[in-house]
Amino acid sequence: MSFESLTATTHAPYTARVPDYDQDDARLRLLDGIAKAVAAKGYAATTIADIVAQARVSKRTFYQHYSGKEACFSALYVAASTRALHVLQDALSEELPWEAQVERAISAYFATLAENHERARTLYIEVLRMGLPGLVLRRASHARFATWIVEVVAAKSTLNETQRTMALSLAEAVVGGIHELVLKALEGERTEDLSLLVAPASRLVLAVFGGGVSTQR
């Protein structure tokens, strides 16, 4: 799967700015370049020289867009997270029962990861090599996914403020759990296991949200 397909988007939500790659080819090439460089050498060992070599642009061009490696990789991570959210959103269909929508969305998400195992492993694992900035990125990404889940749940049932707060906490727990399942498969180089995660991940979402959101302890 090309980087273009990973980051292509036709939706506005989920991020402050997704670059217009049709008008900003250099930025696209730089994000593709850092993705390839980090996949080959790991985040810590990757240099600006590696990135521009993969992107086939000059260092001057790099610094016109990014202040450094961290900023560039962060942009890649945000773009990929945005694309993943759009994959989930596009898989939903009001014509299907809620349970079927959940399974379809999760299946589409895992299929996207499996299409480019190397890229998925880079984004899931190498982001942690960034240290605290990587943890912040991952936490922000999880929050975006959790917020999206709550938006979907709220669309099928009316939630008051207390219920919405509870739903967000539950969604964050669900996102974290699914993330760990994926991370375990990627760390073990078992791309084929991703399809096997559809059932448990779907059941987790349905177990938490299938009956609505309760605020009772």
C-alpha cells in the first residue's frame, strides 16, 4: 500500500491540518521518506540525511517543512492516525445493525494495518522510541479514537453530560486494549494474526457499549 493511500482523506475532522498533498509534493515525499528510513533503520538511528535521501529532496527543503526528525515523524503519525479514523468511519453503514457495523469497522481497520505490515509496525512500535514525545503522540491518538467512538455511540442513543464523560473513559479503555492486542501481534511479526483479532476486538466494543452507557457503580 502506498503512503498516499495510507494518508489520503476526504474528511475534515480528527486533525487540525492534513497537508494538501496535491499541492505539497515535497511534504508528501518527506513523510514517505521518514517512513521508509525509520522502517529500515529504526527511529533512533535515522538521520535527516537518511530521510532526505529516501525522499530525494534537499536538506534545505526538509527544513522548510519541519524543524527536525521528531516533527517530521510526528506529522507522519498524525496523518496515519487520521487515515485510520477515516477507514473506521467509512466502514459504518446505517443500513446494518449496530453489531455488524462494529465488526465491519474493526475488520476494515485491521485490514488496513495488514496491507502494510512494515508501515504499521513502524508507527506502532517506533513511535515509542521517541520517548516522552512519542507517548504524548500515542495518548493524543488514543483520545481521538475514543472521542470518535463516543460520537458514534451518541449518534445511536442520547447521552447526557455524565453519561458522555463515562463513555469517554470506557472508550479510552477499549482503545487501549485493542492497541495492546495489535501491538502484541506486530511485535511477534504475526501479521496474519490481525484478522484473528477482529472477533475479540468486536466483542470488547460490544461488551462495553452494546447495551448503552450506564453511569451506575
